Amino acid sequence: MLLSFFGLIIGLGLLIFLTMRGINIIVAAIVCAAVVAASGGLGLEEAMSTHYMDGFTGFFKSWFLTFLLGAVFGKVMEDTQAAKAIADWVRRKLGAGRAVFAVVAACAIMTYGGVSVFIVAFSVYPIAVALFKEADLPHRFIPAALVFGSITFTMTSPGSPEIQNLIPTQFFGTTPGAGGWIGVAMALLLMVSGGLYLSRAVAKAVKSGEGFGYTYDPKAAGSANEEVAATAAEAAETKLPPILLAIAPLVLVVTALNLLSSYISTTSAVLIALLIGIFAGLVLMNKYARHYWAMFAKGTENALIATANTCAVVGFGAVAAKVPAFSAIVDTLVGLEGLEYVSLGLSVTLIAAITGSASGGLGIALPILAPIYMSQGLDPGAMHRISALASGALDSLPHNGYIVTTVRAVCHETHQRAYRPIFVLSVVIPFAVLCLAIVLYMMFT
């Protein structure tokens, strides 16, 4: 048992280390799964060919179509200039004086409407740079604004079409709007508290004399100034669709998802909703589209990469779930009588933290824990919302794929400069809100 515990810790630590070093997550997950299996007394062939592949293919089978249509919808919104039109509209309405909230609002509108978070980041970033530069606000806060608007309150809120809010429906028999008034209150609390922190952090930096002042890494592929110039030139040559047309597909996706999920399975509802969004985007903004087949090809490529990366983490978790140490941990948590909601939230958030993936954490924890707690007669809506909130509490540690991409690839920043506000917005505040949600659900359900 002791060797199993050490092996599990080493395997998890190695996974984090390799990911932060830029090693491909699929390769890293396979190597680390082998380490965990060997130390846990599992036969290597059975662990990799059976447990790992069952976890990998099981998640792929359940969620690839959702990833696929979501990625294609994101490319449709990008290629028809709809994403840029929304970001530009928010910029014009709020102006440079409210640059921080303009960036957050643009990200939130698109993310809650079903657009891929990676599409959102790349679409909003050039406009964010222009706003921050005009207002002379520190560039290092742009990644935090993008992250806050993309993967906090929008990802885990009732009604959200993001996969972190959809996975629990499969295990608890709920709809995307599950969680009642507590779920809505937690979403508002995340939004307000995060907004207050971010605005005060930026104001404090400005008061201390910090301005936009940003120098670029010469090794980076391009620079923010170049991207802004290119975006401005493209915007001058390309007519953007009207805001009502641009936002219509987002509204249709959210509306269709939440209406249909009351009558059919959430998996079917989200697929139909995304198809409606894709069709609406192509029809309403046909004259603004540039590369019809390219958007489907690129969307498919993005979906395959995103799904495979998540499946790799779920496969690692499937192996970890078979070793004695993992079973001991689960048994301890499940044995917390009267604290079932606590153990559920703690389990999901710890696994999400270890894997650096919200959806990966849910994919590993819920197949094991959901049947146990469902058999105890706990409220499915409460468990759904706690699971969703828990998946977004500690997942955004430095090795999280979206964090690395946003900080380094999108914003050409460094973790040293940009990660501290991200940590507060996507880890500290969401974890505090999760704790409050658990207390409220324990009191009122």
C-alpha cells in the first residue's frame, strides 16, 4: 500500500512537471500511467491496454461529437467575423475607460454562448491590447481578464453550454440549469467578487506607477503590436456583421440547449443546439464568411486535439483509479458521514487540480463517485452544481493547458508576470465560492 501511495504521488507530480515543461500531454499521460500502474501492483499490459484505453475511449465516445460541433461553431463565429464584431461592439460601448470590463464582457458573452474558449482568447486579445494601451493599463493583466471572462463564472454557471456544466448531467440525470437558486447565486458571486478584485488589482498597479509598458520576447512568434496592427488593417478592409446578427447564434444555442434538455437527454440537446448555432451563423452571416470548408476542417482538427488531450488525462485517471492508494483515498472521503457534499466537492477539485483539467477531473471522479452518492438519495441538482463548481476551483494551476496557451501563446507573457491575478481569479475565489456552495446545499437540501 505504501509503495502504491508513493507511486501515485510520483506519477501525479511527474505529470504536472512534464506538462509544464511542454511535453505532449498524451505522451506524458501514458508515461505517468505506466509509473502509477507499476508501483500499484498492476500488470502493465492490463493497465495500459485495458484500463487506460477504456478510460480514453469511453470519454471520447461520450463527448467527441460535442467537442466537434463546439469547435466548428467556434470557427463559424470566427470566420464570419461574428466573434470580432461582438468584441468590437463591447469595446465601443464601454470604451478604453472600462477596458478591463470590456475584455471580460466580450469573453463572457461568447463563452456563455458556446464559443470555444481558445477562439474567444484569440479573437478578443488584439482588441484587449488596443484598449489597455489606450488606457495605459498594465499589459500583464490582459491574460487575467481573458481567463476571468472565459473559464470562471461562464463555465460553471447554470445553463452554460460548456462541457464542464454538461458532464454532470450524464451521471446525475439533471439538466444544464440544475442547482436552483444557490447555483445562480454562486455564479453572480463569482462574477461580482472576481470583477471587484480585478478592478482593484489593476487600479493598485496603476497607482503605483505601472503603465502599459510591455516589451516583447524576441523569440515569440510575432508581437501584440503587430497583431493589433494586422487586426486594425483587416477591420478597415472587412465589414463586420451587425451586432444583432453576430449575437443571434449564441442566443439560439443557449436557448435551444436549456429548452430541449427538459424533453430529451442533455447530450442530444447540446448537439442539436450547436447544429442550430452553426446553421444560424452560416445563414445569417453568409456574406461575411470567408473560408467555408476551411472552418469545418480546422474545427475538426481542433476538436480532435482537444478531445484527445482530455482523453489522455482521463485514461491516466482510469489507471490511477485501479491502484490500492486511490481506492483508500476514495473510501476515506466517501466514509465522511454527513459530509457527502464535502467529499464530492473535494474529490473532484483535487483530481482536477492534479490533472490540470476541469473536464478531466469530472471524467475521472464522477464515474466512481456519482453512483455511490446517488444511491444515498442526495439531491442530484446539488451534486451537479457542486461538481461543476469543483471542476473549476483548482484546475487552473500553472500546468493547466488553457492557462499556458493564454499566457504564453496568445498574450506572449510569462507566468512570473501574469499568473498571480489569474491564480486569485480562477483558483482562490472559485474555491471559496465552492466552499460556500457546499455549506448552502447542506443547509437547504
